[in-house]
Amino acid sequence: MGRRTNRSPFFLAACCLASLFVSCKSSQMVVGERPDQVLQQNLETLVKGFKGDVGLYVRHLGTGQTAAIQADTLFPTASMVKVPILCAVFDKIEKGELKYNQQLLYRDSLKYDDGITGSFRDSTKIQLSEIVMLMITLSDNTAALWLQHLAGTGTTINEWLENYGFHQTRVNSRTPGREAQRRVYQWAQTTPREMATLLTTIFQGRAVSPAASEQMFRVLSKQYWDAEGLSQIPPTVHAATKNGAVNASKSEVVLVNAPSGDYVYCVITKNQQDQRWEDDNEGNVMLRRVARMLWKYFEAESTWKPSPGSEKWAK
């Protein structure tokens, strides 16, 4: 496997210039919130009858159109927690405490499950950038817990979140003093509004630094698990995302670089009656329905729709 060496995305002039361009472009496009009553009603109709709880927040960054359903209610993050972990790791890189392409040594004691990282042989050498890719692209849990440790502690990640104005999003697992929250929300907790805002902060170049934000956004744009919301967006349209799933909760945060302008949304469920690990799980269906409705709503002129039979490729 080829590896790039002697290169840090934080100190290359070209990267910095590109990041400045993205940051300026994004800040010009983002305007204040403007509640959209039609969009709100459409979404309320869409979630009506769901056997469980649904939280949702959507914002068109160019027009300010917003809609919210339980947007400030706490929900489990499931694997969406990997976005805050990503930010905390890049904060360490920015401070010079880690290097993006430094070589790490895997030990069997790090194993959490039988994902790709957990299948490594003891003493396997791998770059930190590759562990980041495994955590985000493949949602590898052993990679995520390894990076959570490298970031410092769950407390360190929570302090980063607090410093950036995220008062509800918190890591619970392996975090002293948060045992009670872990029993309710498991690994971590968030609200739809905060998770959507965190992804927007990265997109705008305001998480850690413009260059770090750019690299994080690139990583979040390489998603293997694309059978839910991404399946309802044309494959030619760029999007950054992270999803999550546990028995009674399904979730997804997505930022779409759509022709009409960028929009971001986060959907999270909890207390689901349907706990089957199947494509037609009610939570998975909800993720797809919301994604499709938002695409059609913002892209009124678009005639694109998923190809017949496309869902057979779903995970």
C-alpha cells in the first residue's frame, strides 16, 4: 500500500490557500435562520405515525430556510460520535501533539470488535491518517476508540465541544463521571441541531483551523455506508456525511453541496419499536424518506430519482 510521507496538510501553502477560499465562499453563502412553514409541515407529515421518537433539523445555508422537529432533544449519537472524535484528533494534530501521517503500532489490547482494525495482527504498523479513514469511511469501532484515546480522553473531547459552543453533544463511553448518561445514551449523546451545526462548522472552515476543516470535510465525503440518505441524492452531487445505528436508534447527518445551494440536515431516531437489522427497518426507511423529500424540496427542477431496484444494493 502506497503511503505519503513528509507531508502535513496543515502547513502546505497550497492547502492553506484552498482552505481560505472554501472558508470565504462558505461564509458568504450562510445566512441567518428563516423558518420555512411549508417545509416544516411537510416534515411533520412525513414523521407522523413513526413508532418511536424522531428528531430532525434542516437548514439551507444559502437561503436560511430551516425546519425543526425535536431539534434540541437529546438522542444517542451511535457512530455519529466519530465526528467529534475526528475534530479532537485534528485539534491534537494542529497543536503538534500528533502528526497526520505518523506511524502507529496496533496492539491486540486495542481490539473492540471484529472490524477491519480489530482484525489486524498484533504489532501491525499503520498511519494515523489511515485509522482516521477507517473510522469515518467504514465506521470502524476499534479505530474510533483508538483515536478517542489518542485525542486524550472522552473528557478532552467534551472540553473541545464545550469550547466550540456545543453544550449538549458529549462523549459518555470511557469518560469518568458520565456513567449515568452512558446507561441512557450509550457511547455519546447529541441533538439534531448541534450535530448539523458541527458538520456546518467543519464545512465553513471554523473547526480547529481552515486547513484542518478542509481535510476533515474531505474525509467525511468518503462514505462507504451510502444506502440511506445518500441513496436518495444523485451520485454526481457531492455530500459529506456520517451515520449511526444501534438497535433502537438510527441516525444520519448530511451536508449536501446541491445545485440550488448547500444544505445540511440531521435525522435521529430513538425508542424504536422496530429493532430489526434489515433494510426496511422503520428507522432506515425514515432516513431515506427525509433525504428524498429534502432533495425534491430544494431541487424543485430536478427530475432525478433513484434507479428502479437500487435498494437491492443496500447494506
